[in-house]
Amino acid sequence: MPTIRIPTPLRAYVDGQTNVTAEGATVQAVLDALTTQYPDLRNHLFEGETLRSFVNVYLNKEDIRHLEGGDTAVSATDTLMIVPSIAGGVENTKAIVSQVDQSALKVNQAFIMLLLAVAFVLNSWVLVALVAAVMLLGTAVPDLALFQQIYRRLLRPAGLVQPNIIADSPAPHRFAQGFGGVVVLGATVALLASATTLGWLLAGLVIFLAGLNFFLGFCAGCFVYYQLTKLSRS
């Protein structure tokens, strides 16, 4: 089935998912199937039966307005990307579509997993505390996110990791990192208080969640962010 990439402002209406699949032989049929599966999404994409003017749809990175519009044929391997110039619908609120480099996020996750695993092997609360500090500081001041700076200043210029920039908002990812940083800080406190089992369980939880995002592309912290956003709108 074709894959639809959902923009950040609308993910609250698809259970926080980044990508959703829906059946259909044309763009219109796929979008109809999508909004049938997630009815709350329809008012944000359509006005009656017509796609809203601020909703841009791309088929494999090509604007469908330059193809055959909603009648454009779609195959099972195609990807549709919804890019709203504003997020309207029932709220009619503005939202700037920004970009996120997923490679930077993955490098960040890899460092977190690696350093926490090394900390466990070495039984080092200092290393756990370092990871907590880096995560929390990077959440508060993104330009000081150490692991992502290593990617931007060393790995990417050297060609060791290629950028993967998509239309997305950094807000849910910052929330997820902040949440993880708080958990790692809790692990540090537990280790200092000789609650060793609790400390390593908390560190292991962050390793698991980072791995879930790194290998499967599911960001649990982002999911929580979207659900909180959805609750705030209800």
C-alpha cells in the first residue's frame, strides 16, 4: 500500500504516527482511505470534497498540482507527503513547517545507547550523569547538543553520515530528549543513593526507547507529545 508521511501538526490525529499506509489507486483515493481510517483528520485536509488550499501534497517529492492532481495514479511503493503551509481545519491556527535532520537524531540516539551501555559495563554513575547533562542541556539549548554537534561538525563534513532532512518540527523531538534526560537524571540519583537496581533499570529504559527510535523509527517521547497536544485541543 502507498505510504503517507504525516506532518507534525497533524500527527495528533493519527495516533502520533509519522507514516501511515492506506489503499488507493489515485492520490484522492488514498487520501479518502486515510481520512476514513482517521476521521478527525478530514477537516484538516478537506473542505467538503476539495483539498484545502493550504494543504500541499507531494507524490515522491513532486507536487501533485504539477501532475494530475487528485487523479494522479499511485502505486503500492509510492510515498505521499502532506505539507501544510498553515495548519488550519477547525482551529485555523498557523504553523510553520520546519525541517529536521533525522541523521542528526539517529547519531544522538546512538551516542546515548553506546555511552549508557558502557556506563553499565564500567558501573560508572559519572558516565550516566554525563549523558543526563548532555541530554538536558541539549534540550534547553539545542545549539549546545553535544552529540548532534559531533554529527554536524565531524561526521557529516567527513561524509561518514549523510544528512536525511525532512519536513518536520523539532518540538516533539526536543520533548522526547528532555523526557529521556529526566529519566537518566533519575538513574544518576538512584545510583548515587545506592539504589543500583533501580538506577540501571532506568538507564536500560532509555537505552530501549532510544533503540526503538533508532532501529524502528518509533519515538515514544514524540508519541506522548502528540497525545498531550491532542488532549490540549479537546
